[in-house]
Amino acid sequence: MLLTREEMSFDFAGHKLDPNRDREVLEWMFNQFLYGEMTGIQIGHWLYDAPDVESARFLARQSLEEMQHVDNFLRIMNSLGLEPKPAHPMVRFLATGMMGGSWAEHVALEMAQGEGFVLMAFYGVIDTLDHKPSVDILKRAVKQEERHVEFGERETAKAIAGKAWLRRRLLGLSLVSMWGVRKLAGFMDQLLNKTASGEPHPVMKHLPAFLALSNQCAETRLRRIGVLDRPLAELGGFKRFLLVAEAYGGK
């Protein structure tokens, strides 16, 4: 991958999620994971657009891995006594609403960026959940997620080579996904950052900073792929607006 585990890790100051104390928090979190993995059925669509046999083979393998992840999360939820429930609308938008309209959009938005966000969330749960059986399952699954992100990074770089217009389009669409993560961060902070006593939650109080790091890593990934040639801060708000408008105007 273009980012290391260390770059994508957040310091939660040693605080842990307790399966008993934090049942509601964990139920909400794992339902978002479950929905995201269920969207793996979309991979079947991209088999029709795979540019070569090796890419098709990768997708065929990935589709099986995504279904394995669904089973993994159901196992984790069952072991923790959690119930499947609907995902948050912003999670549905990021996982389904941001489905690409071309091979380049798929590998950039869904694999490099989308699964990059998921991978960071995996790392965060692995580092904080005080439940070894669940953490062990996630540690095995994370290796597959890393391969998915790496494939997306590599294929995106190939797709944009010599195509400035495509880089602009993918950047505009990526800005929308990063906006979605910021909106989700605000909702999660309001919903999850509390304990029964009303005090800030020892882990969830870090969510805004954790999700800010997620967007920072997404920006770094875009720069290392070659979609972005300068820090986003140098573009300015109006320039970003134009990129988004241009990207959606081309749909």
C-alpha cells in the first residue's frame, strides 16, 4: 500500500471499548461494518468492466472475501450479543451512493479511497476493542482489506496516466466522499461520545480527531497515487467547489 499501518493508526491513549459497558456503541459500529461488507455484491458488476484477466481474477477472489467478511461480522455480533440493524444514511451514501460509473471511478472511489476508510476503521477497532476473539477475526480480515486498497491504488494510477481530465474528475468525486466522512464524524460525535454517567466516552471522544486523520490519509493517498498534485489547503474552497461541480456535471 502507499500508506503504512503506522501512518493510518490513531493514538487512543490506551483506552479500550468494553463489550459490556459499550454494547450500544459496538452494536452501532458493527452494523455499519456489516452494511459496508454487504455492498461487496457490487463487485460482480465490475467483472464486466475489468480491463484484463488478472483484474477479473482479483475481483472474483475479492467477491468471496467480502462475503467472508459478512460472515465474520455476523459471528462477532453474535458473540457479543448484538443485533443486525439498518445502517446510518451517510454510511449507505458512502458505500452505495458513491458507487462509480466507470472502472476508474470504481478503483479510485470504492477501492483505494472507500476501502481505505474502512481499513482505518478496522485498525481503530483492532487497537481499542477489549475482546480478543473479535480482534483475532479482524486481524485476519484486515490482510485482505489491505490487498483491496493496494489493488485500487495501483489500478487508479494506471487509469489516470496521461489523463489530466480524469484526475480532475476523480479528485472532485473524492472530495465528496471526504465531505461525507466529515458529516459522519459530526453525527457519531453526537450519538456515541457519551457514557451512562453523561461523561465523554474515553474512546469515542477521540472520534473527531480520528476521522480527521482518516481524511488526512485519504488526501495523502490521492497525492501518492497522482490524483492530487498539491495539498488540498492550497486549492481553496471555491476551487474545490468547481472540481465537484465539474465532476458531477460530467455524469
